[in-house]
Amino acid sequence: MELKYHVGDKVMIRPDLKAGKVCEMYSGPMCGRYTYSITPSMTQLAGEFATIERVCDGGAGYRLEEYGFSWTDGMLLPADLNECVCTSLL
């Protein structure tokens, strides 16, 4: 199974990250078998855009150019820079 994101892809860190939640990979060789936990520091990056730098741990996650940590598919969203991304104020 192919990874959802590839080196150089632009992504957005999910705006709804919750510290302590465990997110898994939904693609690649570790699909459903590997997870990373969301740290409080990661939640401070919610809604930010980043670039995939490399694949980690044999396909268990990604490393972003702009930020540390290891990220899974469940923590990221595809970034279409031609669209406006808004958060509800309600």
C-alpha cells in the first residue's frame, strides 16, 4: 500500500489536534499497525502548513521540514494552497 504523503508534499497540521490522543497511519506499510501520540507542543502547531521532509521508521510516520516530532496520516491534512482554510467561530 502506498503512503498518503510523499517527500515534498505540502500538508496542514490538523486544526483539531488534542494532546494525548493517539493517531495511526492510514496508509503505507505500517497502515493500522503503528501509532504516535500527540504532545502538547504539537497542539500549538495546529493549523500550520508544512512540507514532508522524509518518511520515518520504515513508513510509520513522517518528519516535517519546518517542525520536529514524528507525524502520522491522522495528524495531517492535504494542503491545497489555492483554498482558504477557516476555523468556525461558533
